[in-house]
Amino acid sequence: MYEKFLQDSYDLSKYLSFSAKTSALDTTGNARSSEAACNCSDCSNSTTPPVIQIVNVTVEVPVEMVVEKIVNVTIEKVVEKIVNVTIEKVVKVPEERYVNVNQWWAEGKTWHNPGRFPLCSMDACFNFSRCENMEELLIYSYDVPIPPDRYYSNIKSSPYHTSDPEKACLFFIYQDLMEPWRPHPNEVPYWNHGMNHVLITFTDLWHQKNPPPETIENASVLATCLYETTYRPGFDIGIPLEGRAQGKVSHLYNVTAFGRKYFLTFRGTRYLGEKGEGVFRSHPSFKSMHNGKDVIVVTSCRQVTNDIMRKEDPSLGVGCDEDQELFDKYDFVDLMNTTFSLTPAGRSGSSYRLVESLSAGAIPVLIVDNGVKPFETLIQWHRCALQFPTGEMHRILPALRLLSREDVEERQRYCRWVYNEFLKDDDTLLRSTIRALKARFFGIFAKFSEKLPYYKPDSRRRRLQFLTDFVLPS
């Protein structure tokens, strides 16, 4: 049996959705009027009551037939369930399309196959009327399952908060409860199928502290664990993990890009195992970047999960003692005096090191697959950071060495501006979140159309470069 979406009929596409279950009528169970629900020529003359919506259709084809899509479905009869579905045309998939084809998500890259949220956008899953006639974007914050957390902990004393749910445009739910049994967000009192609700999580992986993604209904997501293949641009927002060592490295913020001690550095945990998130830090192409001179890449196996794994299987700890000996020779703060700072994903696609690197005035070099970067509607990350997939780590050093001096200096200037404008402390991170939420409205409410900051490149340097490149004719 193959159960496929019918996507090629324009008339049917507005009314039909398909699943692997049996069929049903509209949400009330009654047949109601809509001519577009039928695709047969004599639909308007039918004595069978037409329906406004058909939500589930099961289609059976011979088991030996590989189906790419099914088109031109005729609904012959509608009663309490759909019967007699006639398939007029079946398009077969060419054999070369499915034989010996590797999936695009590689084995071990579990970030590439995350759970999927409901298909939502602002026009389909948001009630704009709640936000009318507001001088400021107002948010109601629940205290369950936990009170406002991390850089949202002071939201109730901010101008964006209201204690009256009837006046709220948005509802924040903080999901990172540490208990094993967590309530589903639909248990909060004003849930209303998730309409205008925002689920906030800083967890490494969605499933660790959040409900099944397909059950969040109309809610949007603010999270550090979003993926390019499943997040909903213009509806969900990537947020950063706040830095843990900013106070220790902020004195390096104003050191010029080429006045630094190192070219590229990393000092952190490597993760053990044959597959899973973060294990690429144990790959030879990651560790081989270390040259002991201007490039320092050192790792330690000392981590709770690693310790458990090594106890169960000592063979996983091969090389850990040697790594630790090298790791202990270098100081984290000293290594942040670097032009480029490796920012590899760990158990999550996000990393504390991103904000830490920016606070030290270093240029982040991201190593991540499928990750959504923070505040992508506010920050042009390609002007600051560089990013490499985990399968392309051998390209990092050659690519960095080839960057021009002007490019490196301009990247550092933009990175500094990004940190100062959007990421430097808790108040700034909260304000950046509000800016990103307002950007979702695209000017629908004029008072939410906040003038965003403008980055000005170094025009003096650009003029000097123009004069250098310009040659007068002889």
C-alpha cells in the first residue's frame, strides 16, 4: 500500500489532506456545501451532499508498483466515509531514482532527521486581532512548567510584559523543566490550540524537554535547537546560548584581528562514540588542524556522558589520556586571543562558544550541520562568521588562510557590531528577541515597525582602497 499526497490538482489541493488513516469529513462530522470539494464534472448536479473539507484519504495501489505521485482522483460517492476512489493516472518513478541512492542525511548526522513541527506560518496560525491598538508588543509569561528563565528572567519588569492575559498579543511558555514528567503545553489555561503561543527552550535536543513536535498545534518556537530542514522561517526564531565566560575574555574585544597571539584556536570537550551529535570532534580532520604554533586545537574527554561510556566500554577512551595531557598545557583565556575561534556544535547544533568568541572580538568559525543561527532576521551572519559542514572540516584552514586582510578586518568589525547590538548581555538579548518577534509582522502594525540599527562599513578604508585600485590613463 502506498499512501501519497495528491498535490497536482489545484482544485483539490485547497480541500484535501491525506494521511495513513481512514477518511473523515469536516471537523463537525457533517457534510456541508462547497463545489470545489468535488473534482467530477457532474458534481453540481449530484444528489450526494457535497462537503466543505475532506481530511483523510487512503489510496491503495499494487504493492509492486513504486509511486511518485497520484493525480486526477475522482470522488464518486461521499457518505459517512469516502468510498470508491478512482485513480485515473499513476505516475511511476524511474528505477534509477530509487535504486542504490544514498539518503542525503549521512549516517551519524542525526541533526539531519529531526522531528517536524506542524505546517504553520503567521497567516495560517496567528490571531492578529489580539495585537491591535497596542503601543508596545505585550507578552503574558506563564510560570508553568517553569518561570521565565535565563535572559528572559526579567521580562515581567520590562515594558513588554502584561499580567492581564486578555491584553496579551503573545504568550510565552518556558519549557526547560528538569523533572522527567513534564506537562504538555496544552495544559496551560489560555492555550487555545497554541494560537499566539511561543514555546521557549534552551535544551540541546528538542525531545529532551519538549512535547512531540507534531503536537504543538499553532504555537511557534524560540529555541537554540532549530534545524534548517524543519524550522518555519518567519514563524520560528533561533536564539543563542548565552556565553559563560564573557567576563573572562572581554578585555580582548578591542584587540585588532592581526594583533592577536593565535590564528585559530579551540579548547573544549570531545564526544565519544561511533555516531551521534558532536562525535565529529574526535575525527582526525578536526584534531589535525592543531600545529602547536598559530593553530591550537585541544580536546578533553572529561565529561559526564563520556565517563559513563568509557566505564562501560574502555576501548572508547583510546587516546583520551594523551588528549588530556595536551589539553592541560593551554589556558582557555589565553587561547581566546585569536583571530578565528572554532565554534563546533556539541550535543546541540548551537554552542556557548559563539557568544564567547564574539565577546572576545574573535571571528567565529562554525562547524555545524543543518543548524539555524540566532536572530537570522536581524543579523547577516555571512558577514561575520564562516560556517563549514562536519564533512568539510579539512577545508577550514585552507579557506581561512586565503582570506584577504581587508576581508578579515571587515568581518571582525561586523562581528563586534553584532555582539554589541544584539548579544552582549541579558537585557540586550531580551530586546533582540522582541525585535525578532516584531519583524514577523512585516509592518502590519505600524507601531511594531521598529527602526532597526544600521551597520556602517568603514567608508574611509573603502575610499582608500578605491584610490589604490584606480589608475589614471597615461
